[in-house]
Amino acid sequence: MMMALFVGGMSEAVAQRSAAEFFEEGNTKARGGDFAGALQSYSAVLAMNPDHAPSYFNRGLAKANLKDHRGAILDYDRAIELNGKEALYYQSRGVSKSMQDDNRAAIQDYTRAIELNPDDAKSYYNRGVSRAKIDNERGALQDYNKAITVDPNDVLALYARGTCKQKLEDYAGSLADFSRVIDLSPKRAGAYAGRGYAKIKLGDYKGAIADYTQAIGMSPEDGASYSNRGFAKAKVDDFAGAVTDYNRALQVNPGDYESFYGRGFAKSKLGDQKSAIQDLDRAVELNNSYTTDAKKLVYMGPINRGTLDKLRSVVQESIKINELSPERAEAYFIRGLAKNKSGDSKGAIADLNSSIALNPTFAEAYFTRGLVHSSIGSQMEAILDCSSAIKINPTYSEAYYVRGIIKHSLGDVNGGCLDLSKSGELGYTPAYKVISDYCN
């Protein structure tokens, strides 16, 4: 997907002078790659001028660059509410929606961007990509054609059209597009691989071998290129060469059942039937939904119990001593912390319960009790505690973070990622590492 550039547009009026300085500071940080810092600068502008559409848009771009696309969409929504005539706002929201696999909504945004700016090749290209993702290859082809009409040297659109044509079984057209990409960008390994595949389909196996050799030279860890070159070699009866390529493909990707199949075929042709059968056994068994016993399948989400514990441990204690109130809620709280550190989770929860009973607005006590609940596997109680902490202190960034990773681990990926987005927006930067790893 093509990303937008950060935009200018802050008034230099005296009443907005400090806001303008924050805005330009944000732009400077964004241009320097400090997107977390830029985000904070744009937030400062919006605190002074909550109706400044460019700041919402630029903050959305900053979040998108931090891979926080859910948070970016919320900012783009607001920018569009304030200024619904800016094509770039729709295009950028479309990119973030596409990155969240909401491709139908992305298509609507790209269509609106095209209505507002019909000569922008990027919107046609991006809409084509989203159409391809929902298997509308013919619609995608029309968009790529339009993008290339606007810009005949658009390498991304030519590359995408070459791939699209293969899915439509127009291998000659695909070959022509990838050849054009190679003319314009000769160091692009994927173009040689794409053209090599088209040549296989057209029966030009020697030409395919030459193209895959070029692709491998540029991208030596591309297992698919080794596998496809092995296939082409088998087609011209170079079975020993095919085995060598399939060996390399399986070093890169040990679960590639197609390479086991190809290597088994080549070994059989070379007379090594025992080894061929072993490979073909793997070809039949690996990732085969037709043979797997469904009762043995175990779903393991990306944030499992072990990962959750690791992510939660990132939260650093930042408790400062407070004056002791007559109810001594603070003493129970600190004793609860000490018990938890010594491994007495049950005693810690009892003390934190007492602290909260004595001071029902003690946000840190709710949050800490949530951490303890999560550490012993009581995740729903942990979510309730984090929610209570947030209700008392709506800027409690760590509470959003912990609630987010727990929600994600329990299957509420969207809710979890939105919490992580809010955590990052409030300044807790570790949230963006989790967003990058688990929300895209």
C-alpha cells in the first residue's frame, strides 16, 4: 500500500502561535522518523485546537507509521468529519483499513478519493490491491489499467497487474508486465520470479530457470524461487539439479509440502525410491486438512499465556510514596505490593482488596490488583480491575496497555488493539511494539 505524506496547514495567527509551533514540531519529528514524538506534538495541537483537521490527519499518519492502524483510522475519521473534501484523507484511511483486512470499507474510501481527485494513480492502485484481496481480480485489473494510464511507469501498478494477470491465467500478459518492471527496476527480485512463473506456465522452462536464477541471486533466502526453479529443472529432466534446489527450498521452509512432493518425484526418477517415498509421505501429511484428525487440532493464539506474562512484565513499577490517610489504605496497598513480590499472590490480593475497600477511588490499587489477577490466570477479573482504574483515571496508559494485551489474548483482537492504541496515544510507547507484532 502507498502511504501519504505529512501535510502542512497550521495557521500562523497569533492566537494559534504556540499550537502552530507544536504542529511544525510534529512535522519535523515525523520527517525525522520520530513518529511517537510527532504523535505527542499533534496531540498538543489538538488540546489547544480540537477542530484542526490537519493535526488529526497527521497524527493518524504517525500512528499508521507505528503500525497502529486502528488508532490511525479513528484520527482519519475525525479529520474527515472536519473536512470531507480532502482526497488524501480518504486515501490514507483506506490504506489503514486495508492493513486491517477491512478491504470492502477500504474500497469505499479509495472510491471517494478518486471522486475527489480522479487523476491520482495511487488511489486506483490501492483500490486495485484491495479488490484483489477480496478476489475481485477483474475489478483489480481495471484499476491497475487506470493507474498505468495515468502513470505508464508506475512500477508498483505494473508489478501488481502482472500478478493479477497470472491469477486470471493471462500468462503472456503477465510476462509482458514483469518484463516492463524489470526494464524500469532491474534489481527487483520478485519481478524475475513473477516472470519465471509466467514462463513455466507458457512452457519456457529454460527461460524460467534463467529468471529464477536471477531472482535467487538477488534474494538468496527466497524458498519459493528455489522450489519453482527445481520444478522447472525437473521439467527439463535435470533431476539432480531439481533435488539440489528442493533441498535448499526445504532448508528455508521445512514445512513446504510442495517441495517435498517435487523432491520425492525427482528422487524417484533418480532411482532412490525409499527416500522418494519418505518425501512423498511428508508431502501427503504436512498441513493436509483432508487427513488431519480434527480432535488433535489445538488453537494457540499469538498472545498465549506465556506471551501474555512476558508482555505484562514490561510494565515497570512507578509507585511514589503517598501520605498515609487515616484509613491507611496506602499501607495495605504497599504491603500488597510486597507480598506479591515475595510470591504471596493470595495475600497480595487480600491486602489490595482492603486498600480498595478503604479508598474506592484508589486507581493504582485497582491496576495492581489487575496485574496480580492476570499473573494467576484470572484474566476477566484483571480486565475489570483495569477498567475500574481507567474509569477513575482516564489517562492511565499502563492500564490501557494491560487491558489491551489481556483482551487480545482472550480473542478480542480488535478491542485489545484499540486499547493498545489508546495506551500509545497517552504516551506509553511499549504499546507500539505490541501493536507492530500482534495487531497487523
